[in-house]
Amino acid sequence: MEGIVKLDGDIWQVDLQERGIPGWSSAYFMKSEDSSGWMLVETGASSSVERLLGAANYIGIPSAAVKYIGVTHVHVDHAGALGVLARHFQEAEIWVHHRGIKHLADPERLIEGARAAYGEQKMGQYGEIIPVPQENLCAAEEGVIIPLGGRPIEVWETPGHARHHVCFYDSKTKGLFSGDAAGVYLPGLSKLLHRFVTRPATPGPDFDGDLMLQDLYRISLSKAQILYFTHFGAAYPAQLLIELVIGQLLVHMQLARDYLGQEDASRNLCRALELQTKKGLLTSTPEERVCELPGYEQELLLEPLHNSADGLLSFLEKKGVFYE
Ligand SMILES: [Zn+2]
């Protein structure tokens, strides 16, 4: 089946083809050490449920064998399908940060927030968000270990992207399911340019720059060697990727400080972030051309910058940083 990759350590990566776009969002199926069951990390939006169920079938995972589902946070592109999936994987404990639990059980505010961030048309492409049965939900917080049949999965709280964000650390592969905490990784472009291409993910209204830096320092200094990005795919060494994202985040925050308080700050900062991001795509040819981006990677790299600009500005405003 296209878009399913078997990784080392009994992990399968599934391209969710979010909104019909390949290479945007991944989910991962991870097998327990004693073969008694599986954990699914990330669900994507409801419009990806058919793909996810097709993938489980292809890999040979019966519905009752999915014992755990973990979502890194409750944004629609990571957890939107949970309500629908809970009907298929009825045995599964659903692990989510404790701040996210009430929003999954009663998703009204989640839907409102997503509509405000993405607009009506994009929301339609994500599919419906329905409540998750309260009794299936488990509170993920720092120090919790999910006992995946001899394969302990640690929960790390990483509140910089959103206050309800966690990462899941797999001791078997020394890999971290990083959600949006470690930014976005573009495998196609990285391959094309023979270097890592990443960007930090800083959307409003929850983004906190100080906390995100702490999260990134922590991951860089941790035992994690591989990152399983939701956007998109597995990459290593984790420490190099993270240190690249730290540098980018520091520069983006400086740009936001430069524009804060100015007229049209959001639009101008977005433009500045776009130019800065494109500069990172210079090829090594004599003409130093910016490489031709494949369509969807261009979208993945540049389209969310509107959101990122707003997140950076609102963080600085909340923090009370004003420059004359
Ligand atoms: Zn995301």
C-alpha cells in the first residue's frame, strides 16, 4: 500500500494524505515487545480515517489489538479523528495531555478554535470532529509511562507549541514522537538539497517561545536519537535537527520583535519569514538559485507562515515585549 513505510524497531509510518496532500502528516503504528498489541501515535483528521484503517488492515493489525492511542496534542491535524477512531479501536486507552481531555470529550471549543485558525473551507477538508467517550481517555503528563507490552513509552511534557502538547519517547529505538514540538521536517527537500530542511511551528494562540526553546534544549540534550515527526517522517540524528530548529526559532523571534507594534505587523512578518525561509533553500549551483519546490512541500514550508507570524507576535504581546 502506497505511503506506508516499515521503519526499524517494529514501527510503521503511515502517510495520512491530509486533505489529499501526500507527505504532510504521518501517524505511526508501534508494536509491543511481547507482540500482545499495538500503539497508534497521532490520528490526523477524520478525513484520514479510511486511510488509517486501510493501513492497519494492510499491516495486519486487528482492531482489538490496538491497545493504546497517543496524540501529541489536540489540534485537529493530530487528534481530529479520535472520536471516529474510538468506535473502531474500542479496546484502546486514549492518551492525551490532561489539559486536552475535556476538549476531546466535548469538542465544541476545539472546533471553534480550528475554524478560527483554518477557515471554513479547510475545516470541511478535515472532516467532522465528534466527542471521544470520556471513559476511554487517560491523562498524559510528565513521567507517565505507557506499558506497551515490555516496551515502555515515556511521556514528556513539551508545552511550547501548545500547553496541551506532549511527546512520546520510545526506549526501544531511542526515538521521540515529537508532534509539533521539534518543528516541521521536509524529507523531499532535504534529500534534494543534501541537508536538513526544517522550520519551527509557532502558531497562535498557544505558542510560547520561551517554553518552546526549553523543550528544544531538553530534546537536544536528551537520550533521543531519532525524531518521528508528524510533519513529516523519521529523521536522525535528533540533536542536529533540533539545533537547526533552535537557530531558526531564535531568528524568527528576533524578526517578530522587529515588526511588533508596527502597522501591518502580521503581514510584514509573514513576508519576512517567507524570505528568510527561502534563503535557506539556495542551491549550490553557480547561479545560487532557490531550488524549485515541489508543490506540496512549498505549501508545507510556506503556507503555515501566516499562522506562525501571528503566533510569534501574540506571544511577544502577551509577554509584554515592546520596542520603540
Ligand atoms: Zn501539526
